[in-house]
Amino acid sequence: MGGSIALAAGLGPLIGGVLVAAGGWRAIFLVNIPFVAAALAIAWRAVPRRPGVVATTAFDWLGAALLATVLIGSALLVIEGGHAPAMLAPGIPLLLVLAVALIWWELRHPDPVFQPRFFAIRPFAAANAAISSSNLAFYTVLLAIPILLTRHLEWSSLQVGLALALLSAPMIVFSPIGGRLADRYGRRLPSVIGCVVLTVGLLPPALAAGLSPYALLPCLALMGAGVGLSTAGLQTSAIEALDPSQAGVAAGLFSTSRYIGSFAGSIALARLLDHGQGLSGFHAVFLIALAGGIVSVLVTLALPRRARSIGSGVSSAAT
């Protein structure tokens, strides 16, 4: 699964670079229509209609609505707060009230869409923290590279696409390798190694001011390899830490943590590059990415050496 995601991520920048050069920026939106149509058709035919475990309680619609409201409200507050500081005064208390209401409701619902107690289970919490911090590092760089190469080095769209493919291509190779290592040697080993490789790739651009773009390219390859190695172990750790009946919730919370990290990185990027700081702004961006990489290494150390017995985390948390 990680290899398939990486393959699409690697092809996307190449296709996007060619399309922008040939047909303008609108082409990158038009080309997605047939891809989305194909995805809908495949999902309709391939995904099972019935759940593996039949639920005995009603779906948590209120919890889903509160969770969506808190996430969307947080995004709006962070994005618009810098342009409209007046909205921070009423927005922050309202967001805190909604967050408290979400936790209060979910702790009492028999089958919540978001279960705060799951984060008391060490492997689940560590896997979510690791994917969030590593994605903060990875996607901050992913978004910064095109701006750096076009704004300061005047690279073409096709050249930028090739550079981004160098960031994504190692993920294609190393995602299946990371998954096999996780099955053979336990979840922690490839996760820690992957996060360390990601952090090593971030060291030169974060610590060396004015790094040559051609010296930056091998660093991008290291980052992609690190993410590829670590993802399978992290995702498996998160899902198998819970009971099989909670696999959907575990996968959903893991994906939410992934996107929270990438969202936080994109916000930091926008704030640092919005003030015309030039190359110093990019240096600060890489420092933030390095901090995310270091955090990912530290939290993956909390993963178990071997897979836990299925559902043991839920039972211990319940007791």
C-alpha cells in the first residue's frame, strides 16, 4: 500500500510539471477528473459492501460532526488568524469549548468515532505521534522545494517535477522493504531506522546555509527513503494496538494524525515565507522540518520490539 501511494506521489510531480509547461496551471485540475472517476469505479467494485464486524450501536454522528468542526475550525483559525487577529479573541475560547464537548461526548458514547482513551495505549500513541512529526518534516520540505527552486533558482516546472520525483521515488522502493522488515524483525526497527534516515537527510539543508541545489537532491532522496522505510511499521503498530473491531477507527485516527502533521508544516511554511525573508526563511523552514524528524525518532523508540497480541491494548486500557 505504501509503495502504491509513493508511486502515485512520484508520478504526480512529473505529470504536473509537464502539464503546467504545456497547458498552464488549469491543466493540473482537469487531468484529475479521469483519475477520480477511475478511483470511484474501482472502489465501488473492489471494496466490500458489508463491514467485517457488524456494529451493534448507532453510528456516532454527533461525534463525527464535532470532530469535523474542531478540525476545520482549527484550520481556519490558524490560517485566517494572521490576517484577521480580531477573530482570535472569540475563536480560541469557542474552539476550546467545542474540543471539551467532543471529548466529553466521546468518552460517554458506546462506539465513538474518536476515542481519547486509545491514546493512553503506548504503541498507538507513539505511532500517531511519529507519523504526525515525520509528515510535518516531509511535507514541509515537499511544499518548500518548488518555491525555493522557482523563486530563487528559476527552475522550470518540469525540472521542479523531476526534483520532487527524486523525493518520492525512493518511497516506492523502500515502502515494501520497510513492510517486510516490520514483519520479519518487528515494527520498531524499520520505523526507527526510517525516521533516522529522514532526519539525516534533513541535516545538511537545516544546518548548512546556502546549500547548493545539486547537493540538496541527494538529501531529498534520503528523506523519501526514510519515510518509505518507516510508514508500514508505524501504520501496522497503530492498527494492531487495538481490537480488530476497531481497525477502521485506528486507521482513521492514524490518517488524521498524518494530515495534522502535514497541515502544521504547511502553515509554518506559509508564515515563514510570507514575510519576504528570502533564503533565510527557507533555512528556518528546514530547521522546523529537522525538529519534526528528531521528534519522530524519539517517539518511535516507544514502539514495541515485536507485535503485541491483538486487542491487548484495548483490554488494558479498559481495565
